[in-house]
Amino acid sequence: MILQTDTISLTLQGHRLLNNIALDVRPGEVLGLIGPNGAGKSTLLRIMAGLLRPETGRVLLDGQDLFTMPPEKRGRHLAYLPQEAPAAIGMSVRDVAMLGRLPHRRTASAEQNETAVQQALDAVGMSAFADRSSARLSGGERARVLLARALAVQAPILLADEPVAALDPAQALTVMDLFGQCAAQGQAVAVVLHDLALAARFCTRIAVLSQGCLVSIGPPAEVLTDALFAEVYGVAVRRCGEVAVPWSLVSSARRP
Amino acid sequence: MSRYSLTVAVLSALVLALAILSLAAGPAGIGVIQGLSDMLHGRETIAATIIGQIRLPRMILALLIGGTLGLSGAALQGLVRNPLADPGVLGISGCGALGAVLVFYTGLSAVWAPALPLAALSGAGLATLLLLALTRGGTLVLVLAGAALGSMSAALLALTLNLVPSPYASYEIMHWLMGSLSRASLHDVLIATPGLLIGSALLFSTGRSLDALTLGEDVAQTMGFPLRAVQWRVVLGTALAVGSGVAVAGGIGFVGLVMPHLLRPLAGARPSRLLLPSALGGAALLLAADLFVRLPVSGAELQLGVVTSLIGTPVFFWQVWRLRGRPV
């Protein structure tokens, strides 16, 4: 399934937040949305998730307008992981992940739901904590449980807003690796990121936003140029050898 | 048997036992089975009259009103994701009672009977809408607004009753503010039951949406549960259920606050799993309280709300004590 924004714009209280953004997220890719604070990344992702209506333009899911689609159907096609989640109210880890199966309540069997939740918990490494109360988890563990909830939807489109912001480097690598696996299995993944090193390493394509405009989109090596860093972020870059970004993280031996 | 099923089974048995006890208890020493059988066969005996005209309406109303109070407490707490939500604490019952009093003492309800529950549920509905509009301000704003609504409705209610030429004004004020089933009649059952049942059905239908809401409004919406749809169902359901209850029994407090707190450890933290146990628990609490007020303790009957508050507040304090020091 392809999620497409068809030249969308949004103005809120006189501020132009997004200006004619046209991009798509394709099956098998991880699209990284990067840009300075206030560039409109999260707003764009919220529009792509159907949470905010663009002023002009359309959001299309396989050619069908996202905002005219029945909510339940949309819920099965698209999983959204917000930047901040409310404090867990003490449900077990498994129950939280099971919430991801709510959109499938009329279409999937209990076994299918159980399998999907188990796979999601395995993927984020939280199976061992399945029966623990989510109130008794660390910040990183809670972020992974909420990710498991989003994975359990098994939606063809996965949208995540700064999913690694609360994670240590090792967990961040694991989670980004997980998005890569989702893409490899045919999901279309869009991720808002601040960490350019992670973006360069794990994203198939990168879309750069600045002041509500799409500045550049393409493979990391083509997009993340010295000129772009200077123009968009206002920083200079010192390159060391063949590394494409100022610095780069590599996989650690220790797995969280 | 899971802990949830066990909780529901035990509570159901408790409600059934209390309902039977409620029919059997009273100053007139009559046989329940004899009375019921006389009533069903249309024999106009004393037992049939007492059961049919006094005890049965009282039992049905205690069961339904207690149930809807527990249920609306659980649904409101799920909707605003705040354990302090309750129709009594937030002034919803008080505003409902004010609506009922205005219609009752202007004589409008004598002309057109449905005016009474309609006025009560309008009062309760307006209060719920106002509170929902303020929930975005956070816990503090919600509780302050609820306290303000409660005090305002109590003051206006007392003022209204002081203005009507009734020698029993202070007794009437007590009835509406604290709640009572001592005057429950078959007519009250007919007036209140439709709203209580429809309201309950609406509130029960919100379970999955409330589950989704635990992940926040945005995620719930992307999963196919728009917040607005849930809000309307909870507002309408609460207004119908609480309004209809208040119209015949006054503002009975603390049931909706206490039951979800008490049952959360047993039924689990999922809001949908709390609805049925809270309804059963609320019904059991009100049936028990109504049995208690009938005990010949002080000669005059206690107000029902006095008993539920006396039972409710220690439980509430205990919960607050457990929550101390934790961030809201």
C-alpha cells in the first residue's frame, strides 16, 4: 500500500505550517522525515495519519482519500505511534499490546490476535514482561511496549513520531533495525527523526523539511550534503573519510 | 475461571441476595413468596400491596440507580482518564437534582409527568457538557469546576425550596441533596426506568472506545475511535442515567467514585472490564445502603446518601492514602 500526500498545505492561526508537500511512502521502504525543530515534521505525520485535515490537497491511501475512508478500515491500514503517550494506567504489558488489535475486532480471530501480539512483544524484546503492569516499567521499556502496540496492528502503513527520542543508543539501534525489518516484510514505514546518523543509516529515503517546505527527498547519500546542513540546520560539517554524516553509529555487541 | 469472571459472578450473586433481602425486609412481617404470588395472581391482599407498591419499586430503583451510578462513574473515569470523575463529586447529580426541583415545585411535573425526568437529565446533561469542555484544562480544572457546579446547584436548590411555601422545606432539601428511596412508588419506577436503561446501554457501548482512549486521543482516533463519538455517548448516557435516577431519588453520592476504585484491583485496569463490575458493585452498594436505612436505629429513616457517603468516604480516603505522593 502506498501512502501519498498530494500537495498538502496547512495554515494555523496565520502561520503557514506546511506548504505544498507532495511525497509518498512506499511498501518496503523506511522514509525518514527530518528537519529542524518547528519545520512541520510532526504536523505532516499527523496529517498522514488522518488526525489533521490539510487545508488544501489530499492524503491518498492506494489512491483512496484517507479522510473519506471508514474509520475502522483506516485503523486496520495505518498504525500511528505518537511522540508522547499518556501515562499507562496499570494495564499489563500484554493488554497494552492487545489494544493494537482493536481495529481488527470484527475481522480477526482470537488466535490471530494472540499471535500478532506475541510476535510484536517478541520483536521489541518484551515477551518476558508480558504479565507485568505497565505502570512498573522504565521509560525505555514503556516506549517499547507502545511500539509493540503499533506493531500488533500489522498495518501496511506504519507512522512513528520520534520513536527513539526516549531510548539509549543501543535500544535506538534495535528499534530502527526493527523498522527496517518491517519494511523488508513489505510495510511502508515513515519515521520522524532528529538523529541524522540514525536517519542516514536506516532510512531508504530521507525527506527534509524546513519552514513547512519539502527541501529535498531521496536516498540519504544524495540528500545529506554539506550544502543542505548549512542551509537547513545552519551547521558546518567536518567529514571523516567515507562517512556520510558528521558521525555515525554502528551496531553494538550488546543487545538490550 | 478468570479473576474477572469470578468478580462478576460473586458480585451478581451478591446483588441477587441483596435484592431478595430488600423484598423481605421491613416493619410489616409478611411473607415475600406469599406476597409475590398474591401480586402476580392479582389477589389484593396486604402482603401483595406492600410488596407491589412499596418494596418492589424500592428494590428495582435501588438496583437500577445504584447500577447506573457505578457504571457512569466507571465510564466518566475512563473518558477523562481521571480517577476523581464521578457524577456526585463533579456536580452532575446536583445539577440534575436542581432541574428536577425546578420542575417539581413549579407544578409542571404534575401537569406532564415526563417533565420531571426530562428536566433532571437536562440539568445533568448540561453539567456534563460543561465539564467535558473544561477537561482539556487538566485534572485541577475539572475538579474545581465540579466542586463549583456542586456548590452552585446545592445553593440554588436550597434557595428554590426555601421560596416554595412548604412547611417541610428543610426535609425536602435533605431529600434532594442526599437522596432517598423512602418515597419510591411504582410511578417513580415507570418514570425513571426508560432513562436508566437507555443510559446504561449507551454507557456499556463505550467499552472498547474507552480501552482505545487509554493510549491517548490521537492513537484512539487512528484506530477508528474518534473521541467525539465516545464523548457524546458518555455525556448522553450519563445524563440519561444519572438524570433519571436523580429525578426520583435525589442526588446519591459516592457510589460512582468508590466502585471503580474498589474493583480496579480485581477487574484489571482495562476500562471496558470495569464497566460491568462497577455497575454490579453500585447496585449491591445501594441495595445494602437502602436495607441499612430501614433498620430501626433512630426512629426516623436515614437519608440514603448519608449511608453511601459514610461507606464511601473511608474507602475513598484509603484510596487517596495509597495514591499519596504519586504524580496525578
